[in-house]
Amino acid sequence: LSRDNQLIVIHDIYLDGVSNVAEIFPNRNRSNGYSYVIDFDLEELRRLTIRERFRPFNGTQIFPLRFPSNSVITFQLATLNETIELLLGFNRATGQQRQLLIEIK
């Protein structure tokens, strides 16, 4: 959930290990060192580049073979509504019936 009450699709409650939040919003982390999704509006979250999970303390990737660090592929966070619309469009286009498994955090 974002600060402006948008349902955000992300595995974690914080942004540090999957985005450039420290670069875009320096000094916005909490006293424990983490930058939480709920502390940002959707417009702010859209400014972030989402990438393969990495270790914030040294920048090494957790899963280096999925999307290499030198990949030109970048991602942005999506709202739950956007994700549902994407899935519905995929289902219509392919004739398949894929579903979502939503885990609330």
C-alpha cells in the first residue's frame, strides 16, 4: 500500500533491495535504514527503477542469472488494478485463463 492508498504489487514491504530508492530519494529511509513502500506516493514510486533483487550493502545480485545487472531491461512498480488489467488482457489475447495469487502484507 502506498502513502496515497494505492495497492502496489511488490514482494516486499521495502524498496531498498529492488530499486534505486536511495539514489532518487536520499535520506527518505527510516531509522532502521529501510525505505518502505507505504512512505511514498504512487507518483514517487513511479520514479523508481525496479531491478533484480540485490544486496543493498554491496550491490551484488541475489539471482544474477535471471536479469543480469548489465541488462537494459528495467521495470516500474504497478498497482494491483494495472496488474489485473494486464492479466485480463493476456487471457483475452491467448484464450488462456491465468489467475493471480494475491498475498497481502
